[in-house]
Amino acid sequence: MEQSALLNHVSHLSTEPNPVLLEHAKQRAMSVQNRIADRITQFAGSMAFVYIHVVWFASWIGFGVERYPYGLLTMIVSLEAIFLSTFVMISQNRADAKRQVIADQQWQTVKEEDKQNDELLKLSNQILELTRAIHEYTSPAPETRAASR
């Protein structure tokens, strides 16, 4: 119930992807190494990966490929863990790069908005000065006001 309420609140928001992130993804896709690392981390983070390992371990032990304490299996799993931890770090670096791209874009937007705010303040001050000048020009002089009473 909470989730549907949340979806109702954000349903009006645009689902258009951030153009800066799209450009970042295009640049990343140009590298074969990045594409391979992305595919491996995508698969290693899936339930299919878990199911394959459950079947593999059960088969290894069930069919008696080797006897307890399963030295070869332990070595294979250890090597796999080393490589997977490297891919996890690659994935974290990728996520950090995306966050940096977004942060850079947001900082650029803040600087542009700050410049616009300065321009608007200058325009507001000019309008205020012009309003005061018009008010002075159209208002009767203090001596004239005193004489008319």
C-alpha cells in the first residue's frame, strides 16, 4: 500500500534519462573491456548465478568428484571469489564515475543559476533605482505640498 502511494506521488515525474548519463554510457560502451566487465558484473549479481552455483556445488559433492575436504573445489571457489571481488570493485568505480558525472553537471547548473541570480539582482536594483527616480520626478516638491495645505 505504501509503494502504490509513493508511485502516485511520483507518477508525474519525467522518466526521461539524464542526457549526461547517456553520454557517459556511450563513452563507456566504446571500450571492450568495460563492456565485458559490465556483462560479468551483471551476471554475477543475478539469481541465475546463485542457482548455477547451487547446482554446481551439489553436483560436485553429490557425484563425488573429489573426497572431503574438497581441496580442488575450495581452490576454484577461492579463485572465483578473487575475480568476482575485482569485478565488484570495477562496478563500484563505474558507479562512482556516474555519480561524478552527475555531480559535475549539477555544479555547472549551480554556477549558471548563480550567474543568472546575479544578473536578476542587478536588474532588480536598476528597476528599483528607476522607480525611485520616477517617484521623485512625479512627486510634488516638499515646499509645494506644504503650500497646498
